[in-house]
Amino acid sequence: MDARVRKADHPMPELAAFMAKLRSAFGDEAIDDAVRRGKNGEPVFFACENGHAVGTAMPASDNVWQVDDAVRDRNYCSGCNGECVGLGVRCSDWLKRGNREKER
């Protein structure tokens, strides 16, 4: 990998710090190989920070689940199976509704 990554004034400082930890855990050879393959077009390494990008991102897929605020702000309740996600209903209200229907 470029020697610039080891400089303190790197344009992607968080990436540089993370890569240093990866290098200590997995060794230079493994990390250099992944970065080199990413730079050569394989979707095995991609990083983006401060408007700079390196490597190859995974191709876009239609078979993905888009996360929205209904999931991000979710507090899963005891007994919840996730059926209320995306309905704009609080988990507790959904569970009450289900219990009322069971009682009928």
C-alpha cells in the first residue's frame, strides 16, 4: 500500500488509523493484497472519507433492504416479531392490537 497511508497528515485519517489496526491484526501482506485487488477493480476493498475514495465498491443490487427511520428509531419490545415495522405504528400499539384480536 502507499507509504502515504502511514503519514499523520493523510487525507483519510480515520481510514489510515483503521488500516494500521488491520495491519497489526492480519499483517501487511494480507491487507496490501486486499487493497491492491480493490484498486484493480475487484469489489473486495472500498473506502471513502473526506471526499476521497479508494478501491472498488460492491455493485448496486436490487435485492437489498433499504433502512428508513421506522427501523433506525426502533425500540424492539418484548414479544415483538417486527410485523409493525414500516406501518407507522408503535410496537406497543401493534402488540395491543394483536392481543385484542386474540381475545375476540
